[in-house]
Amino acid sequence: MIAELYERWLLEMWNGDFRLAHDLVGPGFVGHWPGMDVRGPDELIATLEQGHAPFSGVTVTLDMGPIVDGATVAARWTFAGSYRGGLPGTTVPEGTRIAFSGHDILRAEGDRFAEYWVISDTQRLSQQLGMG
């Protein structure tokens, strides 16, 4: 069950069906991004929208996993898309293709996720956008 929940999380919600957050996370959900915590499904939706906004043609693919251990699941993914502008400090033209990978760890309570930790290769993303 948790593997299927994760596949919906990554392959459906992260690929643009953001409203699924209401089905996939509980009201007490906490997502831990580097430097910030996101609470509840509405903040998660806003974070997803903000993360996708600078890119078009976004596809998020599952590279490895999900690996399930009790109520915890882990996986590796790749985010790809075309830069459409709007990020301060970028030097690449709009339309530049980017791709970077990351890892997820999620903890479920019942049939929804309660907590999320993400690590993504922001250094690679910054390099592709000409930011460093």
C-alpha cells in the first residue's frame, strides 16, 4: 500500500496533479525542505506550484524504489523541464532544458503521508541555470 501511495505522490502529484495533496497527506503533514518546513496539504500545493512555475514541460520520473520499511518509504527521482524564466541570477536563455535528481523519504500514518524529507541536487540545478 505505501509503495502505491508513493507512486501516486511522485508520478501523479509531482507531475502536475497538485490537488492530490488533499488525498495523499494528512492535515498534520510536515514536509522538511532544506531551510523550510511546509505544513498541511494547502502549503504543500503552494510549494509544488512555486517549484514548477519557472519550468514548462515538467516530468518527474522514478529512478529507483520505492523502498519500503514499515511505514517509511524512500526513493530516487529526476525532475526535468524547460526553463521559462523568472529565477533571479540565472544566465541561461528561456527554453534551456534542465534535469536534476533527488531523494525522498516519507513516513506514513494510516493511508496518508505524515512527514516528508527531501534532498535534491540543487548544485546541479544551479549550474544548469548558469547561477554558479
